Amino acid sequence: MKDLMQSGLTAGEVAVARQEFGPNEMPKLPPPPWWKTALRQLESPLVWILVAAVVAAAALGETIDAAVIAAVIILNAALGFAQEWRAERALAALTAMLDPMATVRRDGRETVIPAREIVPGDILILSTGDRVAADGTIVSAQSAEVDESILTGESVPVSKSSGDLVSAGTSLVAGLAEARITATGVNTGFAEIAKLTGGLDRRPTQLQVALARLAKWLGFAAVAVALTVAAIGMIAGQDLLDMTLTAISLAVAMVPEGLPAVVTITLALGAGAMVRRQALVRRMQAVETLGASSVICTDKTGTLTENKMVATSAWVDGALHEIATLSDEPAAQALFGRLGRVGRLCSHASVSEDAHGNVQEIGSPTEIALLRFAQAAPDIGSGDILLEVPFSSERKRMSVLLRTDDGFRLLVKGAPEVVLERATHIAYADADRSLDGIERGKLEAALQSMGSKGLRVIALAERSANSDSDTEEEGLTILGLVGLIDPPRKEVADAIALAKAAGIRVIMITGDSPVTAGAIARDLAIACDTVLTGLELKDLSDDDLVSLMSKDVLFARTRPADKLRIVTALQARGEVVAMTGDGVNDAPALKRSDIGIAMGQRGTDVAQEAADVILLDDNFATIVGAIDEGRRQFANIKKFVRYLLSSNAGEVVALVVNLLIGGPLIFLATQILWMNLVTDGVTAVALGLEKAEPDQMKAPPRKPATPILGLSGLALIVTFGLYTGTASLVIFYTFLSVDPALANTMAFTAMVVFEKVSVFAFRSLTSPVIRIGWTSNPLLLLALTLTLGLQVAAVYLPFFQTILHTVPLSASNWLWIIGLALPLIIVPELVKLARVGRQKR
Ligand code: ATP
């Protein structure tokens, strides 16, 4: 293949082409215009209730109320718009991070560039799993197969050879290919479709759907209750205006208006927080599901380990040598040279140095390590590469057919068992020997000893070939084994301990050998009772696999297809599975798992597109970090849902009880709007930013089916609602005989203060605030200062006095309110302290 290489465009030609054709960008759907986002804010049933209120108030001559409610509609829409805009910006930043890269050859060198910089004339180099970034004509191909389903709907891959066309948007799912680019960006056939396939899946999450359903349900209930109350009132001969306002107040009090917007903004900001922890979320649902994951299935190479491989030892000429001393073995030099030739030529890796002395390594770390190993070997000459049978995780080997001065040779490298199975001879410094039982025994012992040190072992082999098409990988002569170290990443051991404490199982599924995998698992303290190889897995029935999953299993020498079976078996046990993957054939398992995780650096485009989350640093520790973050966000959503609903409950209790008593209106419609829209939403957003609780990663994962509220949640809401509702009624009736306007202002202000101070109880549903710190959420303190400040303004500023019908409060009035608010801070703290104490005992 290398003789077909073309050196590609020069820098000058690239500049000219870019001038002429522009960037290789697919047209994106323009973002929705701002006015559409703004209009959407007016779509909710609440807005229609309020519009009805404006009309009713205006018809009854209450122009101030009508104007105030109209202003509230606009203010509410503006707040919703601002939050959606912020969420939109956070998500747009994520989408930008998904922009793909591509490998091209320019000036005779392979370079990785952003796909948008490709120009017509470029030589695009495609490996298995790459997405084709522009239209082109294939100039060379090795067993290349392209998935064109995105264009044709046909899911069977199409083989491609030299002269065939490839289209932007399709992906290479097998083999290798090089294509000369003919059209880029809007000139490609994919341009029209690209508009439809965005980078980020923003479908609403299950939680959002559930909460939207709750909000809608409450909305309808509110309208029904309001109409009933109004009807009863009118039949009983009450004042029409009073009854209308009561009905509207009740409707407004029942609906947690801020909820959907607060959830949206929390998830979007949450996705931003995930990126700061190196996890890029492709599907919004993942933020939620991550927190519930109970098993992480992870590959080894590059995720648990550094993937910076270095050859340290080699088994050559019947003995194990340190690489550094291999050159000192004169007898082994010829053999070392043959090994080196395989490492150099049976490879796609390249190590080059640019004019500034910067070393650029391209290719898989395994091949780079072998190339570096080969550089130390004596050069025994090369030859022309005629054909290649590429590496794949299924085949676990790779071969090239070479034309040398002494005829054709097939050079092979791969997983030792696989190469050994196809070998008949073994090379020694003096001569090649037949691979009999004794020689096999020696090789097995060498493999065992290298593997148990955690070394990744590659076997190198060759044979003379008969023709320019003889690529049969049989009858090989083993040249030796090379041991590569790939140390565990330093953060991983802690991350595994953290996962264990959080009740999350870690299962290693690797293509590497059982011995090497076992050694790494031991190093990292990954629990492992049983090691199962891909072959053994094949013989296991699905049911047996499901029951085997109760043990701590490690899977080695697996093929990607095995991952799908493993996920399915785990899911059959009710586990929520996070699964990593990087190759084309990992895509089905990534899609099947609850959280598909692709590698950002190592992963193919195909795997990344199938995944829910992309690890920007390919690091296992990032998965555990993302789960931690997911748990925090879910816990916070739980907190503000309870908080907002208990605020509404208090208002409903006060209004309904007062209605039953038959007293005058306790809160005016405008006051309720003020409480719900102006002050509660801000506090809830701040609650969504609470830091993770100290014990968050010491509890087992939440069961995915548990409802967001549940009985304990409802009990909490009812308790708070009963207290705040009753306390405001007590204040109202205490002052009603003194001055109805004062009583109303007192009840209104008391309710606002109650709602504000009760937020401390919701900052953690289990830990006392002393443990999480009174000031650990500064934004919450800011929100409280702001909203309480607004309430003071509402009471003392003439403007607000007019629109909210308030009167000034005296110091003793405030003491009443503060006195009744204190239990809301003190009691929940005492309850939590007592609970913590009981648990300790
Ligand atoms: P993991 O699944 O944890 O990433 P892995 O990299 O070992 O581990 P694969 O990529 O499926 O998994 O590789 C399987 C085996 O194939 C490796 O253990 C190694 O022995 C062999 N191998 C890896 N890369 C090459 C290569 N470029 N050429 C030949 N053989 C290779």
C-alpha cells in the first residue's frame, strides 16, 4: 500500500483551495430565532390563566391589578427566556466541542487536522471507524468496507476499492483507505442531510418529561379547582371580584411555575460542569442516568492504563532479555534484525521530527512502542509492501506482504495465542526449529512470566511467501515475543476505591490476555474471582452468563461482540450499566448500555456517535467523576422540586383553609405571583448549584425506578405546607381585627420569609447544615439576600406598595414573623442531627 502513497497537497495549494472552496463545513440548522424562544415562554397553561386574570381584572375596573399581572407575565417570560438562553449557550459550547478531526497527507506527511480544514485535492487517510469528512475518490484501499446507511438506508456495508467514490457522512467500518477529496462542505451530497443530524441529542430527559407531566397535571387541576371555587362562591352570593381573584390566586398557587425552567437550566449547567470534569455529554439524558449507574464495564488499555507503551523486555533466542541489553547479545543480532523488520514494516505507526525538532508520533501506542523497539535493531533491509491484512480486535493480528531482494515474505504480529496457533516453527539465532511440545511449553512459560508482570505481550512472526498475493497467515515462524509496559494511570486506583465505596461494580473487559489483565486488576484492586476468556464466554449460555454475573468476573481476550452479551446479561439482573468502547464494533454495546462511553482521544468517530458520553481524557477516573457529578445534580433536582412544591403547598393550605373559614382573601393574586415567580425561582436555581454532599459517594446507587418524590418527599412537602400555611393564617387572623391591610401584608411577608428560610432544610435532605457549612453555597446566600431585599422593598417602597397593596411593617411586626420563621430553621436541623446521631449509634 505504501508504494501507492501520494504526497498530497502542499501548503500553498491548500491555501489556494481554501480561498476558492471555503471551509469544509456542513450547513448547520440556524439556531431558533430569539423571538421564537421568547414566544415559547408564553405557551404554558399558566400564562393563559394569567391572561384570563388580566382580562377579568380589567373588565372589573381593577386597572392596577390588570397591569401588574400583565407585567408579571412579561417578567416571567423574560426570566424563562434568559434561563433558556443561558442553557442554549452552554449546550452550543458543548456542540462545538464535538467538531470532528481527520487525518490527511500534506507535503508528504500525515497530519491530523480539524475536519473543517479539509480542501478538495487533499488525500484523506481513513482507518476503521473513521467518518468520511468530505466526498472523494478512493486511491487505495485494503479490505475497505463503508457503511453508507446514513445516505442510502442500507445497513449492509459496501466494499470499496480504488476508483470507487466515498461520500461525506458515511463511515469506514472495516479495513483502510485513502481518498482524494473531490468536494467539501456544502458541495457534498451529505450537506442536505447534515442539517438534520445535529451533534448533541437534546431530547428532554425522562425526568423532564415526568416533571412536565406533573406541571401540566397541576395546571389542569388548578384551573378546575379555581373554576369550582368561583362557581361555589357565586352561588353562595359572594362578591364577584373577590371570588374571581380568589380563584385565580388559588390557580397560581397550585402550579410550580418555575419548575420546568429550573430543571432545564440545571441540566444544561450540569452538562457544563461535566465537561469541566472531562466528560462531554452527548445526550442530555446521560446527566440523569449517570447518577444511577451500578456497574462500570471498562476496557483496560488506555482507560485503566496510560496507553503510553514502551517495550521493556523481549523473549528472543529461547531466553528473556531486557531490551536495553539485547544489543549486547552478538549471537542474537540477526534475529533481533528480523524482529525489528516486523516492528518497522508491519505497522501504521510513524515517528517523525519537524523542522523545530518536535517529535510527532502517529499511530497506535502498541505500534509506536514496537517501532521504537525496531529502531534499536540492526537494519536487515526492507522491501516494498504489496498487501496488508489489517489488524482488528476480532482478528487480534495484522500482516503485510513484502517484496524483498530474496523473494516475498509475510510479516505478522499479533496476540501471542493467535500467532502461536498459526505457527509451525520458532526462530533461534542458529536456525529455525520445529515448534514441538517442548518449544511451545517454553513459549507458554515465557508468556506467563511476562504477563504476570502486567506486560502486554505481542508475538512477531514471518514466513517466506510464494507469490505477490500469498497472505495466508499459516505456517509461520515465531521470531520472538516483545513485552510492553503500560502502567496503570495514577488516578485509577483511587477512582476504583471510590466506585467500590459508592456501591458501583467495576468489570474489566479487555482484548488483552488473561494473565496481563489479571495482573493489572490486582495492581488496581479490582475485585476478580473469575477470569473468563472470549472463547469460554462463547460456550456459555445466556442464562449461565446472567447467573455468573453475580460473581466478580474479569473478561479477557474478548471480541467486541462479547460486550453486547455482557451488557445484556447485566441488564437482565437489573443493573444500570455504563460501558466504554472505542472501536466500530463496540457501537452496538454502547447503544445497548444505559450509558455508552466513548473515548475522546482514542475512540473512533463511529463509537463516539453511538455514545452518550465522551471521555475527553480517555481516563477511567473521569467516569467515576462523572457519576459523582451526576449524583450531585440529581440530588439537587430532588431538593429544589421538594422546595418549590412545599412553598406552593403552604400557599394552597393558607388559601383553602381561609376559604373554608370564609375569611377575606389572605393573599392577593399579585402577591402570589410575586412569591412564586419573582422570589422562588431564583432561590431554586441557587439550590440546583449546591455542592456534592460529603457522603454522596458512600451510598449505593439510586434505583432507576424510584420516583423523584416518593412518600417521604410528599410527607416533607405536606409538613412544611401545613406549618407555613397555618403560621401565616395565625398571623393573618391576629392582625385582621387591628387592620385588614396590615394583616394582609403581614401574611404575605411572613409567607415570603418562611419560604426563604425553609430553603436551609432542603440544602441537604439528610445532613445538618452545620455539616455542609452555612456559607458553602454563596450563590444561595446571594439569592436569599436579593429576594429578602426585594420583599423589604415590597413593603416600604411606595411604588411596590401600590402594586402589591402593601403597608409598612413595624419592628414588632417583623418580630412576629421572625419568631414564627425560626422553627423552620431550627426544627429540621434538630431532626437531622438526631437522625445522624441515631445512625452513628
Ligand atoms: P482493551 O480491550 O483493554 O483496549 P487491547 O488493546 O488489548 O485491550 P484489542 O485492541 O482488542 O484490545 O487488542 C487485542 C490484542 O491484539 C492485544 O492484546 C494485542 O495482543 C494485539 N494487538 C493490539 N494491537 C495490535 C496491532 N496493532 N497489531 C497486532 N496486534 C495487536
